[in-house]
Amino acid sequence: MSLIEVKKISKSYGPVKAVDNVSLSIEHGEVLGLVGESGSGKSTLARMILRLIEPTAGEIVYNGIQNIRKDCQIVFQDPQTSINPRIKIGEAIAEPILIHKILPKEKIFRRVAELLTLVELPVRYAKRFPHELSGGERQRVGIARALACEPEFLILDEPVSALDVSIQVEVLKLLKEIQQKLALTYLFIAHDFSVINYMCDRVAVMHEGKMVEIGQKEQIITMPQEPYTRKLLSAVL
Amino acid sequence: MGRNKLALFGATLLSLFVLVAIFAPMIVPYDPSAILENDTLAPSAQHWFGTDDLGRDIFSRAVFGARISLTVGLVAVVISLLLGTLLGALAGYFGGWTDSLIMRFVDVMLAFPSIFLILAIQAMLTPNIYNVMVVIGLTSWMGVARLVRGEYLKIRELSYVEAAKAIGCSPARIIFRHILPNAMGPIIVAGTLGMAGAILTESSLSFLGMGVQPPMASWGNMLMDAQAYLLDAPWMAVIPGLLIFTTVLSLYFVGEGLREKVGVS
């Protein structure tokens, strides 16, 4: 049984169809890539899966997920705006643990230290404010905050596209390591095929709100069936 | 640079006034309500600011008046900030019909000329200092609500608010813990400017006899007492007038300085 089944889902904003009749299933433990140009509906689809946006039509079936707010998490594209500038790093990471009462209060600090170590940040960063950290470090904080929920499923919404190229590889490696270590399921949004190639098992291609093609990574990259996928691939160096 | 110096100047004067207000009983040479022998004495070494029509020491009354005027201003502005922030936050965060309802209420409140509204309410209540503070607070929160709503509209679109939703924060937690601290800058600026307005309103009310009641001294009712003696004892009017003017101006300087720092337009 798939972890998440998206069935004929749509989202319209007035006459504009951001997502148009999309179906896909996400399997336990896989990394599913989601590719498309900006405005193709990738982010809208991701937010509907998280129930941050309600779909106008269709349904999403969650198997083995009790609480979406805890079991499904997201890492955002821009670490400059995705972390509250007035909240210390440690408190930001502790917040989900408090809200979902995952651990008793006295054990939270140790857990925060563990999470910081997991994302390869020094534990002393817990006492710092976001503006004292670099973009790459903040993105690690975003990852730690998502992992603090102990999720089953993680959406990564172009998690490296706002970072310096030199840092992108480190963060990608970290994400891959974490996925394997914690046996997580990822929906990895990207517009860059080299990133997709490194991270994903399967790839879905979206164009103007519609699902164009979905399949194994090797198959999509070596033998794309759709002209739009070929166009996207030819844009890669 | 010029603005900064003005703000510093304003802050210094205000701190001085606040200290004077706090330590009023230790500073005054006479009981502010005591009637001394001679009325309408010109300023002299004995009576720095002269005496009023009843022969009370104007310096002592001005010092105690600072207590009243600053307290009324502060309490009124706190009430207006609490109310304005709460309603503005709800309107800005939830949007939709909550927003429409609250903002139409703001429009209705703004449509009344506030001084007449205050006078009408005061006429129904016993005019004492507590009612003055509450009534000024309840009629001056609308600007704050509009400002805070705008801040919330802007901040709620940032992805850390979305992140807070994704980890399961309740709306109350997002409104107060995640957004409010990021909207504090403009709120503090509004508070400073609002306090200037509240002090002016208190003075006008007391001047009209609907505010702080004699024998308690406020700068406003000192002005009222001075009306009949403008030519014979001009210091009776000049002293409280100057004090109101300086306090309000200082608050504006500080407010403008903060505004520039915070980057609000």
C-alpha cells in the first residue's frame, strides 16, 4: 500500500487552474522527484498534500499517517524567510516537540542537541538567533525543525536552489544520508535534473498544472516519452 | 542624523519629565493644593512659576500635573495599543469576513469626530481621571488596528508562518508568538505618537472641564483656570501650555526617530 495516494486533485484560483486533475502515489521509503518550471503547480501540489491549502476537487488518501501536522513535514526553499528571525534556533527546533508532546520538557534540550548534531551543526548554535547563521546553516536548521516532528514523510521544496553552489552539494548529501538513516519518504521538488538524478528513485514531471509524465528516474532521463520532458532535459548542460 | 539628534533630545526631556513625575512629592516646595497668602504672584525666587488665581504655587501644581498628564497618556495609550493590536491582528491574520467585520467597525469609529464622541461619553460618566484614561483609550485604537492589520497581512505570507502551520501551531500561537514579535517595531512607534495624542486629548478634556477635576492639577485644567487671567497673569497659561507643547513635541521627535530606525512609512 502506498504511503500517500493523490487522486485526481485540482486547485483553482478563480479561472486559473494551478493544479489540474493530478494523480500520483508516493511509496514507503522512496524519494519521488517532482520537476517542472516555476508556476507549474509543484508547490501548490505539495501544500495540498500537507493540507496547508485545501484542494478544490479530488482527494488524498494517507495510509499509516495519523497526524499530518506531525507525520508530514516540509523544508522550504528560502532559508532567509523560512525561519522566524525573533526565535532562537534551539527554541525553533524545540517547538514541534512541545506542541506534539513528543518528549517531556526536561528531555527536550537533549533532543534538540541530537537534532543539531544530526544536521551537522554545533550544539552551541541552539542559543543563537537566525541572523547569526549563514544561508546553508539556516537551511540545516529548517531540516532539523522538520525532523523534530519525527515525520514519516518529508517534502523538500527546492531545498538547495537558494543556496550557494558550493553549499548545495553538502546539503544534498546530508538530506540523502538522513533519508537512508531514518528510512524517510521524500517528495523532492526541483527544477534541476542533476539534483533529481542524485536524489531520486522516481520522477514526476509537471507542466502548467498537469502531470505530464511519471516513472523510474533512469527511464525518464534516458528515454523521456513526452516532448515537454525532453525540452526540460535538453536545458541541462 | 538631524532626526537622531532630535529624537535623543526628545528622549532626554521625556526622561526628565518622567523622573519629575515619579519623585513629585520630594521635588515640590509647596503642597500643590495649598492656598498661600498671595494670588497671581509673578514668577520669583520663592515661586518659580508664580502663583495662580487662588494663590497656589504653580511650580508645585505643574510637577503634580506632570504625574497626571503622563499617567493618563500612558494608560490610555496602553489600552489603545492592546485593543488596536488585538483587533488588527485578528483582521490581518484571518482575513475574509473577520477582516471585513473588524475593518468596517474601524471605519464607523473613525467616522465620529473623536473629541465629540469622547465628550458625549464623558458627559454620561462621572468625569474622573480613570474614566478619562479608559475613554481616550477606547476611542484612539483605530489607527493602531489599521497599522497592525497591514503588518499581519505582510508577515503572514512569509514562509516561517507557513512552517509554523506545518508543525501544527494553533492560530493563537502563530498570531502571538510568531507574528507579533516581528510586528512590534511599528506598534512601538504608533504607541509613542499615540501617547502624544492622548496627552493632548486629556489636556483638551480637562480644559473643557470634562477631564481631571479640580483641585487635582493637570496641565489641561491649569490652562482652564488661566483663561480669565490671560492679561493679568500670563504665566498661569504660559507654563502649562509650554509643558504640554514640550512633552508632545518630544514624543513626536522620539516617535519619528524610532520610525526611521524601524523603517515604517
